[in-house]
Amino acid sequence: MRYQERFASGEALLHQTIASLERSMERELASQEKAALRSVSQSETAISKAETAQAGVNIRGNEFRQSLDDYVKTMLTKSEAELKWNQIAKALDEITDQISELRRNKIASDTQRAEALAAKSDNRWTADKILMIVMALVGWGMALYFKRAGG
């Protein structure tokens, strides 16, 4: 009987220990479940915030890409730039040629004008000389006349 009492007491202790362990495990599982639910809730909140932030980044990225696209559309291509540059160079060459031609014509015109002025002044100089000679002759003639008449 003693054996039976010890067995019954050991069995009661075992049932108490098992019950205590089950309660402890249930509490631990409930605690783990609450922690998992909190973690899932926090994870969902973090995911929601990340998705909202990513949506903002995507919007700004799309706006940036659109502005770059608009900017690129206003730029000249290399072939267009070369065409324009060649047209400008050709126009500049034509203007340079016209300026050179105008300078040559001006030099020729200035030379002709200078020659005409030189010819006129040579003619005037000759006319002035002739006039002085005539005046001198008239003066001497008068002097001789008055010398004979007065004398």
C-alpha cells in the first residue's frame, strides 16, 4: 500500500506538473500569438507606409522623366545642328565675300575720286599759274605804259 500511495501521490504530482506545464504553455502560446499578431500588424503598417512612400517616389520619378523627355524634345539632334551650323557658315562666307567686294569697290571709287581731285587741282594749279602770269604781264604793261606816259 505504501507503494500504491506513493504511486498515487506521484501520479497526482505528475498530473499537477502536466497541468501546470499545459497552462504555462498555453500562456506562452497566447503570448507568442499576441506577439506574432503585433508583429504582423506592425509589418502591415510598415508595408503600407513603404508603399505610400514608394508611390511618392514613383510620382516624382515620373515627373522627372517627363521633364527630361520634354527637355530632350526641345534639343537639336546632331544632324540638325550640323545642318544649321553649315547654313550659318555658308551665310557668313557670303557676307564676308560681299564685304570684301564692297571694300574693293570703295577702294576703286576712292582711287578714282582721288585721281579726279588730283586732276582738278592740277588743272586749277595751272589756271592759277596762268592767271598770275597774266596779272604780272598786265601789271608790267601798265607800269611801262605809265612810265612812258608820265615820263
